[in-house]
Amino acid sequence: MRITYKGDYALKALLDLAIHYELGVSTINDIAKRIDAPVKFLEQVLLDLKKGGFVESRRGNVGGYQLAKDPAKITLGQVIRFIDGPIELIACVEKNYSNCADLNRCVFKNIWQKVTKATADIVDNINFAQLVHQVKLKKNGFVYSI
């Protein structure tokens, strides 16, 4: 698995929209400023996210983008797979893979399967509502009381 720049911006844009979920629509310029992304590239990313059902857009003076569903219903894994493809680190761990003569005696395949499963378990169990909560905790810092 490799997260591309496109994947990174997609995750950042979705997190930004999740943070501003209750406020409704955000303009592409506002999103770009908040996540430090080039507007033209972000346009392409948001169009792909719209095709994937992650965001929806509104036209006009009060137009922009917003999440298409609750942030708790969007996982990192869904976005990563949609933008950057499979979570698998190497092709041989995919189901029905048969392009390797050493597949049945390979000592690495089991290791790559475990790494792939562990990675998938992490990204499939983190949603954007959880990430928003983490952002708020970091902003507020720790509060100590006696």
C-alpha cells in the first residue's frame, strides 16, 4: 500500500469537511487554504470523492462541498481503497493470485498477509468522526485538575 499525494489530499479534504460538518458547505478555496492544497489539484480530488459518494457539491453563490454522509460512516480504508487501490503491500496476497511460480513454497507470503491484515484492520476501524475527536483533543490540549 502506498498513499499518493492524491490520496493524502483526499484524506485531508475529508477530514476538513468532517471538522466543518455541522457548518454545512465549504468552498473549494476555503478547503484548499485550510489543508494547504493547490486549488486545481484539489478540484480533481473532490470530483473523484464525489464520484465515490464521499462528498456532494452545491452550485451557486452559497455553493461548495460537504460530506455526503455522517463522518462516522466513512472509514480511512474506504477512502484509501477508492483513491489509491488495494491495501495489499504486494500482489501475491490478493485472492486468486497466480503469477508466481514460488507461491506455494514462499516463506514471505504469510508475513505479507499478516501485515496486510493488520494494516486493513487499522484503516478499516478508524472513521472520520474519530479523527475529528482526535483533532479537537489536540487543539484543546490536556486539562489537569487536582
